[in-house]
Amino acid sequence: MKHVTIIGTVTAKPETREELHALLSAQVEPTRKEDGCINYDFHVDADDPCVFVFYENWRSQEDLDAHLRMPHLEPLFSQIDRLLACPVSIRCIAMLSEIE
């Protein structure tokens, strides 16, 4: 089974940056505990504090799909349009090295 790697970029409106940061930060711990999560890492752009980036590895596409249906994401998903400056960008990438 091939794992799935994604890079998600989320850009806050300047006036909602702190609120979005709190909502995104709250997703890290429960997501890392999900079945199929290999790693889930949360970053902020070094040049733009409104740009947040997630680097994620999942055991399978099914595990990623299950993640997106988790109830702990609802507080974020229910407010996403109000909080974001632009749509979420999700890049699916293929890892060439092995996960250790």
C-alpha cells in the first residue's frame, strides 16, 4: 500500500490570523492520534505570518479521507470562508525517499 503525502497551505486574513492559528493548532494533537497518520506537521511561513503550511503523510488515501471527516475538524471547516484570504491549497506529492 502506497502512502499519501500532502502539503496544505492555509492563508488567513490579517484580522483573523490569531483565531485561525488557534483553530489550526488545535488540530495537531488529535490528528496525530488518528489511525493512519504517519506525521502531521504544522508550520508558519518565515516571511508571512498569515500563511500556515501543513506537511502530512498518511498510510493510505482512505486514512486521509477518514481524517477529513473527523469531528474535531468541524470548528475549522464551519468558519473557513470567514477566516481565509484565499482558498486552501493542497498539493499531493510523491515521496522519493523512504519514511524512517
